[in-house]
Amino acid sequence: MNKKTENVVSHFDESDKNILARYSCFKGKTEVDEYHFTFVPIVYGTVSEQIELINTSYTKILKKLTLDSNSAVFRRFFCSDLINQYQTIRKYSVVGSEKYDKCAVSFVSQPPYPEAKVALWAYHIIDRNQPILKSIDGPGLKMKRNSLTHFWDTGIMSTEEQSVRLQTMDILSLYKKILSHRNMKLADNVIRTWFFVKNIDTDYMEFAKDRKEFFEKNGLTPATHFIASTGVEGSGTNIKARILLDAYSIAGIKPDQIQFLSDSRYLSPTYIYGVTFERGVVINYRDRKHIMISGTASINKKGDIVYPGNVVKQLHRTLKNIEVLLKNAHAGFNDVCVFIVYVRDASDVKIIYNEMRKNFCNVPIQFVVASVCRPGWLVEIECQAICDAVNPDFPDF
């Protein structure tokens, strides 16, 4: 276990023989603390048995940290067979809901590794001076923090039409209406999106074309900016849905609080190969900055796949690309709170797992089997980081 220091991200391992459990903690000067947790059962069992393991470990760690479960704002469950597991998982209080602790909950069908039926990534916030004000708002969670209001929306899908185009347009139009109801805009307030595409090898390029068209009509172009994002294989709770959207947005955010990340020496702009997202984004607050790195793969400054067919070399290039993006945010791997690692071929996950663990011992990392937006990419990684900062003109987190 690492020694904990004020105002830096600390990483901890609370694993036992039944479950891999790790968490990170950032303690800010304003006494607002942030935690990321990952839980992955490592013994075979039914989905009920594995959720019980997660619940027991989760409860134990929260008690040790003197955290109430009500401090949770976001949970994502990675499931090996969501259609058959959803109803069972929903019965457990670890999920969170209006009934339990008001939390945005995401469910994605992406088999976790090691070979679990279900795994969990959870994000908690605690203010040591005042309660966190939360409420359920439409498809997600609303958190009011002084002049800013944060929203985590999950599970936005369309089942009205079978085509990728119509579902993409329907989902984006629905999300735009949700934002409009909150007096927010796609171009001004949305910080981060995740698009889960059920048949990504066949459907991604159609989805990307349709998203680009929708973005252009809503002020998101190469001349303005896009949104940090991950586009990866995954599905939700309805077999008719071909696209699933999770999103994070902030009402009241100032344009000068937002910084988009790039590095033309290593990574091309996404629009040169027909897609529309930012490589990463920084949100600056009074005492900290949040860094969200989009799904990143083994790509070069021309937009080409680097090291085709070699998953280990692709991993190393992917990490180099992430490192330079973090550096442009004046951050590094020590500031990372959580990694999500997507591996195309299940037979490659063990070697990727071992490589990541060798380099990032106690950092919360969730590994899943999922293809990414180009078949030639064998691994993709996203991450979130937090850094200490001094920005007296910006609002508190």
C-alpha cells in the first residue's frame, strides 16, 4: 500500500483471495475528496455470488474509509452476459438507485477480466464541510456544487428503428432534448461521452458518419471543438438497441475552464480519418483539475495504426500516446485515478493484464474484452486523472 500524501492521487490494493479490489484517492485543499474503485471477482460463481463478493468488499472498504455509500455518484457494471444477468444484478443494493443512494448507474455488456461475470467501477465524492446535493434527473444523476451542476447520464438508447443511422440520430436528438431541458448545449456543456456499439466492426463507420453530421449541425466542427469520447464494442439491456450512450456534462461551466488535449507529434487529429472526438479534455477548478483521456490506441500522427498484429507493441505505443496527452495537461501517470482497458482478443488479455500491472501496481484498472473502432487496433485505453492546481478565478469542484 502506498503512503498517502495530501493533494496527490494515492493508490491502494485491498484484494483478497476472492476479489481484486483497488481504489485511488485525491484529497483536495478545499476538503473535497474523490475516490475511484474497481472490483473484479476472481473465483468462479453465479452472478448472484459474484455480486455478493463485490458488495461485501465494497462495504468493507467504505467502512474502513468512513465513507457512506451515499457518496457514490457513478457506477458502471461490466457484465459478461448482461441480458441474462441484469434482473439479478438490479436486486442488490450495491447497484444504487433512487431507493438506495441516488447514483448514476451504467450497465454494459463487456466481459470483464479476470474471467468474472460482473465487475464494477465506482466513483465517489465527499465534501468534508457540507453534504453532497444529489438527485435523480431523467436518465441520470444531478449533483449541485455551488455555481456548477454536474450530470451523469447513462443508458441512453433507441429501439424505435433498426438502422444504425436512425438509432444514432434518435439517441443524439434525445440527448440534445435532455440538455435543452436543463438549459444546456451539446457544444458548451458536454464534457465526456461513451458510445457503445453492439456490432462495432460493421457499424462503427456508419455511426461515426452520422455523429459527424449531427455534430456539424450543433456547432461541433474541426474549426470549433469536439467532445472527449470512447467508441467501443458493447451493448445494453435491450437486444434491439445497436448504440448505447453514457455522458457527463456540467451546467455553469466557463469556456476558459476547459482545455482540449492534443499532440501532433504523436497523434493525428481524429477528423482526418472521419471521426469526431477530442483526444482528451481538462476541466480546471480552483484547487484541482480533472483530466479525461479519451479511448486511445496505437496510432501515429498520420492517423495510421502502429504495430499491426502485435498487441504488446500496440500497448506500449498506446501508453506513450496517453503519456504525451497527460504531459500536455502538466500531469503524468502518477496522477491517474483509474484506467479502463479494452482488449479485442480474449487470448491477449492476460499478457496485457500482466504488462499493465507491472507498470501500474495498485492503480484501479478495469480490463474488458471488447473490440474498438478499427479492427486492426488490438487494445485501447482510457483513463481519468486529477492534479493539484491553483486557479483562484475558477469555481470550486
